[in-house]
Amino acid sequence: MGGGSYDGEVARESRSRGGDVFTYRGETSPHGARGVHPLLDARGKLRECMNQTPIVVAMDVTRSRGDDTRIIYAKLPLFIGQIELKGYVPGAAISFCAIGDATAGDKAPIQIGQFEADNRLDEALSKCWIEEGGGGSGQESYELAAYYYARHSKLACLERGAKGYFFFLGDEGFYPEVSAEQVKRVLGHDMPEARPVQAGDAREGFYEQPGATGVDSRAIFRELQDKFHTFLIYPQKSMSERRADIDAEIRQRVIQAGGRYEGVDIRASLIWDNRNDLDLHVVAPSGEHIYYAHKRSQCGGWLDVDMNVRGESTKPVENVQWIRGTAPAGRYRVFVHNYRFHEPDRRPTEFRVEVEINGQVQHFSRTISGKGETGADSEVAILEFDYDPAERPAEHPADAGVYASYNDDVILRQWGEVLPQPHILRIEDPKAIIDVMLGALAITGGGRTLDEYIADMRGREQLDLRQDQAFRTLGALAAAWRTGGPPPVQASEPRAGRSRRL
């Protein structure tokens, strides 16, 4: 696809009127209630670009980054106008991709538009479903988007020895394996049987033997970079902001299910992301055992949400709580069982538990049924603690448990295993996304120096603060391309190993 030209005046006029922008909420598609608008439904299809320069803008639309899509829409006329006016790359056509979390059960985990060069871009981008889902694990389905474009896009530029440009916009990690089941369910394609490779092949160790359930994500990112110059634009967040995003997922599930989240002495909340029937258990100081068969205790504890008895949800939650002023002093024990498998593959289930004690919140990330166990045989201990109603810590606990997956160093280390370091572009203000994408195109495609690009920013009267941020963000990229391009990615662990899980 592609062709035509983008009319900036038409685009600006439509934005001044407002209208039907980002209002799509996932009506039923021809493939069922998957949530993807027809313009962004690439299931079973190929996205083709006959233009000189394909550009993919792949946006995280989970809770932590949903507003980035609105920023890009607002500044799309500027983005396209500057590319054409300054000649950063010739004949650009853009495909927008919205990324959620297929593992956490998002209804629209991957949305992919055609490569377009005219005002159809506005329509496609405005129909993105900003689902604001995700699973609170510090990972989203970036690898699934990489797989689609690596395997199911056709680029005419490759025949001329040129590559496209691919921008991931996100602040989390990716899953270490591309799931064959997700490729089939979400993308509508069969993953060819993973194949063994010969010793010495650059791909050695990345592919599983036939019969495996997926392909190592590092291999897919390498394939993607055979087609595209690939970048990560990483908006930084404080840990308090990240903590709010993580907590919001658990809070939302508890409240939507009718449970009590606030106003408690003690609360234990369990979430997981498949149809299996996990059960939350709490033993109170009186010896009472609070669980599905004994939901209300005489000492005030109450299992007020019990889900997936029939496997009805892929975003279930269970919640045990004592209303403020009712929890007795003494020792409590929290643990989890897998009562029954509803998923046919009987795989281990990852889950998260949040325990609040007198306002102090702790998070725990665990896996259950590693060998297919159920009931008491599957028990996973979470926490034992002594409760004193007179104590109420004023400070948050140190960042630990599931919060560790959101640490900048952890996330960027994983991305550094699949992208050259100069292609990881950290920004402080999301409003700089367009400036940084333009700068990356100018430096790697347009032959501009960094100083020349900053002069371009001054010419369009960009703020000094934004110029300074672009200068800091793009410095390493400019230096690398000044000497012939970035060095190859250096894996931080042996080739025969797997990508680490966050």
C-alpha cells in the first residue's frame, strides 16, 4: 500500500473540529469480539509497502502509555510535513501499530494499520482502541508486533538494498518468547515448526527444536532488523508513577468485581491471566481458614471475590479483606492453590498477590502448578505475618517484588540484548516523541548532523527545553552514525541460552 500525499491543511482543520477520535471501544469484528477495528485488523493478512521508505510507529496502548497515541495524532501533520519539507527520508509511508498485552488477556493486543502516505493515516490512527489493559508484569507484547512485521510485511525497499524504519514507543519489557498460540490466535498465522540450525549459524540457540511452543524473541528482533532500522523510544517514569500503574491494575480488578480495596486493616488480592481456577487462602489468628468453602469468618475476614469457578475470565481476581477497625491481632498466613485447570495445555500459571497491612502494601510474583499439580499439592506460600492494630507504617515499603520488573535498568538491559545501544532513545517528556523520531530519521536517513537537526528544530520555533532534550537523547545515535552506524548488538548471555524473563 501507500501512494497519494498527505494534506496538512485538511489534517489540521479536522483536528480543530475535534470529532470521532479514539472513541472506538472494540465492537465485534468478523472474527468475533476481538476488539480490533477493521482498518487495524491484520489478522491473517500481509501489510505491504511499495513506497521508498516504510516507517512503523508501534505504540504501547496499555495503562502506562496510552496517552502517547494521542500525542502522535495531534502532531502527525508536523511529523509528515517535516519529513517532506526537510527531505529526511524519501517517499515515506507509515503503518501504525498499537500494542497491548496478549498474555494478560487484552481484547486488542495487536492492532496494525496499512502503510499509507495520505490522509487515510488520520482515520487509521484515530480508530486505535486505547484499551489501557496490560497485566502489571512489567512486560507487554512488543515481541508479537516484531514477529508480525518481521514475517508478514512486504517491503519494496528491500529489493533496492534499503531498509525501513521501526519505532517502538514504550516503557516496559517484552516477553522472552513469541508464543505460537498467540501468533495463531491474535495474528491469524501459523508459526512454522521451529527448526534446528547448523553449528556456527548466527541463529544458533535461538530456535527451539520442532514441537516447541514458540520462538525466542531475540531471534525475531534480529529478523526485524533485517528489514528495518529499529529504535526504542523510552519515556522515563519515576518509581512512584510506575507503582501507581501497577497498583491500578489490581485495584481496578478488585473494584470491578465488587470487592473492597480501600478502608481495610488487612487485604490480600490475587490476580492471574488465564482461565484456570486459582484460589486465595488466608488463615486468621483464630485458626479460621478463609477460602472458597468458608468465605466469611467469625473474626471479620471475608473472601468477597471468588472467580473462575467455571473459567469465565482471563483477567480474574480474588480478594480477602478485613474492614478497618475489625482485624484481630495475631499471626496470619496467606497462600494460593490451583483448584482446577480450565486451560487445555495445563501449563504453570504466573500470578501476583498484593498484601496490604495497616496501609503498607507488599507485592509478590509467583508461579503455580509447575508439574501440573492441583489442590493442596499445588500450594504456594505467600506471606506469614504478625498483625498489631496499633501499628500503621507511614512510608511505602522498599520497591520489591513485582515492582522490580519495572526498574529502568532491568527493562533497558533486556532491550539492550536485541537493539544497538544508540538506538535506545530515553526521553523525559512524552511530548518529545515526535521530535526524537524526526531526529532519528534526519540522522540515519537524511545525513544530517545533530547540530543541523537542532537548527531545524529552531527553525520551526521549537522550545529551547525541547531542543536540549533532543540534543541529549540523540547524542549517542549521532555519534554512532557519524562513524558508520552502531555496533552490532552484544548479547549479555550465551547464544544457546534464552532471554531472561523480567
